[in-house]
Amino acid sequence: MYRQGDVMLIPAEVPEEAVEQKTMGRIILAEGEATGHAHSMLPAYAVMLATPDGRRFIRALMGATLEHQEHAAIAVPPGNYEIRIQREYEPEGVRNVAD
């Protein structure tokens, strides 16, 4: 597993129904609501896939780097990973952690 702030990458099998997500520029795994910073990878080294129910995956091709403006970069070896965003409880309900 790899964790950078509120983003976690967990080794996983990509379901057959997952479809490649086309991106313009960097692949954004999570965007900061407060800062505008983003957890991202370059599309030359990774592919994002998503299932109809909203699960997201990253396929690190020959190895990829998970980058963020406020965290150290993380080298991610080749493989398939499910993208998970940290969640937190509030009296109003459960929500994704805001960056």
C-alpha cells in the first residue's frame, strides 16, 4: 500500500467492467478543496480506470510517481492499484477528508 495525505493506493485486481478514463494532462487522483493542490500522476506512466459504480483504479505502467505540492513524491512500482480517499465522521455523516 502507498499513502500520500488523504490518498491511499491499494494493490488490486482491476474488474473487467473498468473503463480507461481519458485525461487532459496530469491524472488527478484527488483535488484539494481548500488549497487547489492535487494528488496526481503523469499519463505517460499511468492510466486511470473506473467502474460504473464509481470505484477508481490506477495502472502504473513502468512505475509511476504520485505527486503533490505539499507532500514528498512517492515512487509507485508497476501494477494495478485501487484509489481510496480517506473518510471521516462528522455529526452530519461520513465524508471524504478535505485537503
